[in-house]
Amino acid sequence: MTAHPSELALERGGAAVDAHVAACERCQARAQAAREVTDTFERRVLPATLPAIRARVGRKQVRWRLWIGLPAIAAVGLAFFVGVHSRDALDTTKPYFGTKGAPVLYAGALEIVVKRASVVKPLEPGEKLHAGDNLRFVYRGERSRHVELRIVERSGEALLFYPERGSAPLMHPGEALPGAAIVDNQARAEELILRLSDRPFDTADAGAAAETHHIRLEKE
Amino acid sequence: MQDEELAALYRRCGAAIYRRCVKLLGDPAAAQDATQEVFIRFMNHQERLDPRDDYLPWIFRVATNHCLNVLRDDARLSLHDPSSLPDAGAPGEAAAFPERDLGRQLLRRFDETSQAVAVLTLVDGLSQDEVAEVLGTSRKTVGKKLRVFLERARRFMERSS
């Protein structure tokens, strides 16, 4: 018989661990104990503590005026960009936003702001992204328009960044798109797809937007 | 994050955290409190975790450190027989270490990383490679800290007895 799996190995499972457990009474007891603790968590701990968890997570969201961001993308294991909420994510209340000279615009309507370490700055034309860069997007069209932004993942699928679903919201010049994206370390350029329209359109209808822009961002 | 997504994440990761906390604290009420604290920390650090990665090493590290802080004034951990554990050091060295409670006075003699190394190895039976993965350090560092822990713990136990 193989050595008893560690607690970590038991948590991870797998064919070798399963084979050992099937032949080992001691480890069967360990696995059964773990199942009982899991059952207790689901029956008693989860319902008792989830409201407090929700409240605490919600307070943080309000406090930092941030969004969780990209849950749909995270849910499918996005290959290159991961949008997440963070106290460290870019804060649109910081002086940079809307206070400095003419912003650099992508597709004539989108400003990209990058936070790298503690430095927050606009992404300059031709400037390359670094792994770990935290990106925010600001709509800076000449007039209010309905906006949709997608990120093309490694598989080639263009996943919605904003909005998460439904109809493309009306955005006003200077408004930051909710959510942030973090650049991964995959060695390939990133591509954004920006769709704009004066009229509301459904994100499920790819041809509904009046304008579609492809934005390519190079990486180091 | 939507409510249902948060609930799903809590159901998945919270269960693993709770199992870890029950294992180390042995007290369901204390484990329930610890689970919430560790999960909130998980949410705060989520942006630094790659969703493609296995969260278990992170959960093991943070939950272990949190529980060790909770246990600082307690002594509820017990050691396996070190000679039966993988990579526990030289056979003679490990076998000479008595099986008994890891008490407050003993744990306090070590830094946080050494405490975690000892618990992960001697309580949870992790190999040194697994401990290195969980703590984000090298196997060499784990081995060194474990040797120092065993030597100093043995001396401590000898003096205590």
C-alpha cells in the first residue's frame, strides 16, 4: 500500500489518493470525517454565516466604490484577462481621472488607464502592457452613447467585459466603465472590441451596434 | 459580484476553509468564526489569485496561520508519530521526538513560518514539497526549519520533563 496521503493530498483527491483510500481503513475514516465536516458546513455554518459574509463583502464594495467585475469571465476560467474587484484597483476618484490634459483615446472614444505598481497613468499609444497591469476603461466619446466592451480571450472568444449581460448601457463622456482587468503573463497581444451606438442595443445581437472598433494592445 | 456568485464561491472555498479550521482548532464555534475571517481575506486577495490555479495551497497557508494565531493561547494540537511521516528529517532525529501535545510554550519559541512548517508536516502529514508549495518557499527552507524545530523542540521537551 502507498503512504497515507497528506491532508492536502486528501483534499485534492485524484486516482492515486482514491485508490489508497479504498484500501485503507484509516484514510476511509479520515475521508468520512471530512465529509461530515463538509456536511456540517453546508447545513449549519453556510446558512448561519453567509448573511454576514455578504454584508462584509458588500461594505467593502461600497467603501471602495469598486465592482467585483467580470464574474462571467472568471466563471469560465478566462484565459488571459481576469477582471476582479480590489481595494487596489484603480479608483476613479483619484486626481488622474478627468483632470489632466487631452486624454489619449483608443477608437476615438475609449481611454485606457493603467495602474502599474503604485503608478496610475493613461496608456500611451504604442506603450506595451506588462503582466499584472491593472486596467480601467473610461468612455470619452464626444456625446453620450450606448457602450459595450468585450475582451478577446486566448481561444478567440470575445467575452463581455461591460455590461455583464443585457442591453448596452448609455454612458456619458468621462464615465469610467465598472470593473477592472488584470493583464496576465501570456505572451500575446490583447484585443478589445468596443461597440458604440446612439440607440440601445442588446449585447446578444452582434450586429446591432452602429460602430464596432477593434483595439489591439501589445504586451512586453 | 452577484449574490449567487458569492454564495457559490463561499460554498466551495468556505467548505475547504472550514475543514481546515475544524482540523486545527477542534472547536466548531471557533472554526466557524475563523472560516469567516479567512474567507474575507480570500476575497480581499482574490485579485492576486489566478482562477486557473488551485486555491488549496493558499487556503492551507492562510487558514493555518490564522488558526495558529487563534491557538496562540491554547494547546489543542497533537503530533503524529514523526517517524511515520514523509521527509520528517533523519530517521534517528525524527524517531527521538516524542509524541505529545504541541503546547503554547513550544509554539511560541518559533517564528510564524516555522510554526506553519511544523503543523503542516507533523499534524497534517504534508511532504516537504507540499509544505514548500503551500508556503511559497523552497523545499530546502522547509527542511531547514523543520530540522531546527525538531532539535529545539526535543531540547524543550527534555527540559520540560
